Amino acid sequence: MASGPSQRADQLPTTPGCYLFRDTAGKLLYVGKAINLRARVRSYFHLDAAASPRVRLMASRIASIETIATSTEIEALALENVLIKNHRPYYNVRLKDDSTYPFLKLTLGEEYPRLLVVRRRQSDGARYFGPFPDAGAMRATLHLIGRLFPLRKKRTPPFRDRPCLNYDIGRCLAPCQGLVTKARYDEMVKDVIAFLEGRHRDLGRKLRADMAVAAENLEFERAAKLRDLCQAVDRLMERQLVVGEEDDNCDAIGLVARDNAASRQDRAADREEPDHPSDFCLQLFQVREGKVINRLEFALSGQAVGGADPTAPPGDPAATVLAAFLAQHYAGAEIPPTVLVPVTPEDHPTLEAYLSQQRGARVRIAVPQRGARRKLVDMAQENALQGADRLAIQEQAERTADPETALAQLADAIGLETSPERIEAFDISHVQGTDTVASMVVFTGGLADKKEYRTFKIKSHDRNDDFASMHEVVTRRYSRLLREGADLPDLILIDGGKGQLQAACAALAELGIANPPICGLAKRFEEIFLPGRQDPILLAEGAPALFLVQRVRDEAHRFAVSFHRRLRGKHMQDSALDAVAGIGATRKRNLLTRIGSVDAMRNLSAAELARRGGIPLSVAEQVQAALVQTPPTAPRSQTRSS
């Protein structure tokens, strides 16, 4: 062990906070929290024989240490969670693909709230429900709510003098035209909240009382609609599994380590690390009013090196994983008064205090030993076991799939002499010509080679021209390869039809690359276009070659859209705040940290912005004036990739 990190550990403060370990290349290995930074970090450099092999391996790779002091251990836990989600260190337990989980957002800050699908929870006064690992189930819930509760759909009314089509088909009450009172709309919003919170029994009683009042007032049409609502809620309750008393509100968790020996051995061989179950499957049952209203499944990855004391003998990995999940999941989800777990998580008192602080009321983490709650945890455990088996079967099928067959089929279909070992695919992404970017993804041997991925900012004058953008990015990519004397790919895949393909071919011809192995893939019918050929090629449905080109195309699309959103979000924040006198780099960073985003600032008054952002009222008024001149960030659904 090098003396540098060890000496650095001896100089750390004894306050609570977070510590970050990096290797010689600067890569983040691990983020941890401690009530005493010096004692905790020093313990990694004085390990005994009883310490976990994985902890010992990680400690041997530590080249530098960073620390962030906090006032309390609870603050350290919250900061640790943020750092893990932002940086995803290799040795930390984390939710797989948690950034993609959607939320339902009820915009309570608006006069007539709407229900939206969003990917990020912000401190903007709205009410968030989720996250939903199963986006299909979330869409089904949203569709049902749309039929039962006709909330406003559009941000601004499309017409000044009449309601839109949503009113005509019964999906909106047209508050923009004054066709519903504010009091009645607010009542409907309360019903939506009750529905999403799982308080279906309370909602049913309220709807029946409203139906009786409407009938007494001879409002028969409204009474009929309320009757239909009651019947829909009753049918929903009939499908829910009864597991406890009517007043029982809790989450029950089952956690199973995935017995995936083959993949673990692969990882151990690649990284020279000891065999250790690093992947877990978790099931979460949401119980409201004694009924299971939702079942969520999560896959967790990480190396489970955590522990209150790394010098202590290795404990139960499930306790470490469970603690990480509770901190990460409930940082953005609805927190019930009780969380039932199969084992006591690490840092149990700190976790309870943290969740209680997040909820604003007491939260209890319990391991039930008997009764209905024990049966509920057992049921969650059984479902987690089934989920782990299902994921193992899926991964086994992916591992046994033969990419060589897919590559050979593709070569035969498009007329290549040999299978394309290296495929480079391009995609363009923009919103109405703004922040136009391109992506290039690489598949080697039929598998994604992410270290070879590249992104491009389009520099052409007309950035709304997809053909010109494709011409530019292909020119830039392959002119560089020619300058460096590097090999060209075995196949160039263009995400798009004939127009994009022709633009790419023109760029290659200008570079003197004759008869390049290139094709275009159109989205609508999965048609493959070749240069000089009029009719497209259609691969057989279910063919491995079709799955391969779809994976390549989808990965290029995902990578382009992801880069576009990051770039556009940065530009929106920069343009809105940098022009304000009195907002420097420090104030800008503090505002974004405390409030979340520029869009969230739009919903605050100048006084509220000054209070929450910690800036003078005069500066807050200048910020609000600047935001009026800057359009809000477009919803993600408007992001287009050609």
C-alpha cells in the first residue's frame, strides 16, 4: 500500500461526512459515509485477516481520497446517496438503470393541475408518485386515471374561444374556458391523489356520498358519472390481494441474491476479483389499507463492500444491499409509515432517522417474526426468488445467443463477402434544429463496445437539415480515420432512410472512399436500404440479423438522445442565468443545487426564490425577469432523433 493515501487518512477531520476513493487513473471506486471520517477511512488501511476479500481488494486499489464534511450522519447518508446515483462507483450497491424509472407528476403549483410523466423528481411544489420500474404498468395507470378523472391535459389552451378535442371526448373539463368551477376541479385533484396513494376505500366512500348529493340535487348526469367511477374503483379493489387489516399501510420487501455463477466468474476473471454474489433481485409490495396495490421489481448491482466497520468480519451481504436500496429508492419515492424487511439493514437507526426526516413523520423499519406481516415478507421473498430465476434465464438466453449467426445472416442479406466484425452506426438528434448532435456507437463481434462510442456537436449552418448533419458527421469521422491511417469499419449503419444514406454516401465519396460497406435502416418497417438499390431489404421476422440491427439502431438512438438532453439542459440553464447581473458561478451553482432546475425557478415568486436560493430579493427579481424572456425546457417527448 502506498504511503500517500494512508498518510492522507491520518490527516482527515473527525467530523461526519462522505469519503470518496479513487484509483491511479482517477476512477471512482467507492463512496461511503462515516460519523468520524478519520477513523472510518483509516480502518481501510489497517485490515486484518478477517476482513472481506472484496474490501481488501478495493483497499489495495486506493490511490487518492476525497472527503466532504457534513453536520450529521443523516446528512452524510443523504449526500452519499446523491453521489452514488450521480457517479455509480463500481464497489457501491446501486439500482440498475434507476435513472430511467418514470414518475407521475401532479403539478400542484398550477391553478388547474395536470398529471405528467417525468423522469426526474424536483423540488418544485408538485406531487410525485413512483418511481415505476414497469413503465407499461405506469402507462396503464395513467390511462385509467385519464378515463376516471378528466384532468387538464395541455399546458396552455390551444383555442381562445372554445375547448379542445379532449373536452369533446370527455377527457378534460375545459377549465381554460371556465366550464368547471375551481372548487369542483380541486375536489377531483384530491380524488386523484387518493387513487394514486392507494386509498381506494376512502375514495369509494367519498364518491358514493357525492353521488347521493348529486341525485338529491337532480344532477342526474353527474350522478351517473359518479356511479361509473364507483364501479371502476370497486372492480380495482376486487383485483387487489387482501393481506392485512384495513388500516395497515406499509411496504414489504423481499431480497434474493442472484445465483449467477457464470457471470460472476467472468467478472472475476476480467478483474482478478474473488467470486462473490454481486447482483440481487428485490420485490417491493406496496400495501395500502390492508391490500397490495402495487408490486415493484428491482435489479441491483454492486460489489457489497460496505459495512459499518471494514475491519470487522464479513457480515450478511443482504444487509448492506438492503441499506443501499432503502436510501436510494426512498430518496425519490413515497415513504410509508412502516417498511417491512427480511433482515435488519446496516446502519438501521440512521436509516430510520433519515427516512423519518424525508417523510416528515416517524418511519419504522421492522423485521416481522410472525403473523400477517411475516407472511407478507415471505410472499415478497418468494416473488423475489422467482424474479431472480426469471432474470437468470433471460441472461442465460442472451449469453447463449450466437452473434456470429446474426452477423453471417446480415452479411448474406446485404451482400458482404465476410461477416462485419466492426459495425459503426450513426444517428442525429435535435429539437426543431436546436442543439443538434450526432452519436456513433460501435458493435464489435455483435456486441456493444461502449468505450468506442463517440458524440458530435453539429457545426453546420442549417442544423435543422438532417441530411446535412449526417453528411457533416460522416465526413468528420472518416476524414480523421484517413488522416490517422486507421482501418475503416466492416459496416457503416445509418439510422434513417434513403435521404440520410445518400448524404452519408456523398460524404464518403468526397473523401475518396469508393464502394463503402454501408446501409441505412428505416424505422417504420425496419427496411434496410443499400446504395444504388431501389427496393429495400426486409429481414425475416424473428431472424437474429434483424434483432442485431435493431439493437445497433436503438443504441445509437439512445446515445444520441441522451447526449442531446444533457447539452440542451446545460444550454437552457446557462442562457437563463448567466445573463443576470449579480449571478456568478457560485450563486448559479447554489441556486441549481437548492432548487433543482431553471424550470423549477419559474414556479416560484421572487420572494420565495430569494428565500430558498439564499440570494437578495433584488437579484431574485432580476432572475425572474430573465426567466420570462427564456422559454421553458421542452418536454422530453419532443426530442427527435432522425
